[in-house]
Amino acid sequence: MDKQEKIEEEYRLKRWNYEEHEDELINQRDRAVSIIEEVQDRSNYYLKNVIPD
């Protein structure tokens, strides 16, 4: 394996590793947004009983 092939193999490995983590981070972000939206909905529900319109 020459130097160019080693560089290409290393690049593919790093790219695959990055893409794998990217999907995980996107999933974590989506879960966090979902939790925030749920807290917002619950807050609005409870506050509408406390604060008159």
C-alpha cells in the first residue's frame, strides 16, 4: 500500500466516523427539541389557568 492509498483509506475512515457521529448528534438534537416543545406546551396549559387572558 503506497502513501496515496493510506491517505485515501484514512480519509474514508474519518469520513465514515464523522457521518456516524453526525447522525447521532442529529438524533440527540431532535430529541432535545421535542422535549423543549413538550415543556412549552405543558407550561402554556398550566399558565393559562393561572394568568387570565
